[in-house]
Amino acid sequence: MTPSDWSDVGERLARLAADADAGDVFGATSHGWRLEPPLSAAEIREIEEQLRVELPGEYRSFLLEAGRGGAGPAYGLFPVRRVDGRWRWEGDGADLTDLDTLAQPFPHSEAFNPADALPDPPDEEDYSSLEAFNAAEDAYWEKHDEVVYRPEHSIGLLYLCHLGCANREALVVSGPARGQMWADDTADGCGFRPLLDTDGTPMGFARWYRQWLDNAEAQLSHGPDRSASQVEA
């Protein structure tokens, strides 16, 4: 099966949805194991004309063959929908994608943390009063947010899902890491990093999505507590 063949996904999702413990998989109650209808080729072309960039092939084929969003890693794939004549992705954090600059190259190919450019936070022991420390701390975190959350850090990233606690994962649409999935962990102070497969290589969309499917199936159908007779059945 090639990375762009999604013919098995519907059946696999249906089996997962029918499992009595389906709700135990993280995020499943949010997406309900359902994919929204696929896009047509004409709709894909319209999206790409609007964005002025061609979507990476694995994700593009998913939109055409599997669905426009829904069942997927964590709380599910952000669906892409036409709103007031324009296409956009919807979900908690989907607005982090700057559609007007998506065609501009994401310049990174290795993990980076914008916070590395900042000095250490203030230490209360260095201040003569609590008021002075609080003022310094407020100024530090204002500067921190100004540096860490600059929109240019995420140019070329298409945010596709959220993991809770303001952590998200995104597809690199343009730049040297085009086609790779990256984590945005800035909410945890950890910056941006490519998502790596078990062999240490960066994951594309297909491997990222199928790894989630594999793990969900392992949790529900092939877990360590499942007997051999259950597996054979």
C-alpha cells in the first residue's frame, strides 16, 4: 500500500468505532471516529489557488480520498471548510495558520526554540522588594510572549490538530521541511520540533496518521491483556 492509498481508512475507523472501549482512546470522544466527506479535485484546486501553494501530496490525497477532517490524532484533524467564499481550517488552534503567508517557506529543518534567545527569568533573591520582583517578572513575561509568539515562527505551517494544553501539531507546507509533521510545543516552553518515526527520521503526514491508527488498534484490539482466543476471534 502506498502512502497515498487511503482505501483502508474508512473500514479501519468503522471497526474502531464499533469497539466497546472506543471512547478510551485519547481524543476519541471529540472526533467520534468520523471523517467529514472528502473534497473534490475542483475544491482542492480552489484551495491551492487561494493559498498560492500546492498542498503536500500525502495530505492532498487524504483530502481527496479519505476526508476533509475529523477522526485523527489527539482530538482529531482540523476540517477544512469554505466559509463566506474562502477556505479555512477550523478547530482549537487552527487560527494559528496564517493563510496569507502559508506559501512562504518555513525556514527550519531542525528543532528550534524561540525562547532560547531570552535571558533567564528574574530571580526573586536579586530584588530588594516583592514589588520590584513582580514588576521585573511582568516585564520579562511580556517580552517572552513578544519573542516566542511572533507569527514569523510559524510561517509555512498548516496546523492540523491540538493535543490539549495549547500544544499543537502542524504540516510543513513550504520550505526545506515541506511534507513533514512538526510539533508546536511553545506552550510548554519547548519550541518547535519535527515529529520523528521510530528510526529517527522525520514523519510525513501519511506515517503520522497511520501511526495513530496503528496505536489505536493496538490499544483496543491487540493490547497486552487481550487473550489469544480473542485475537483469533
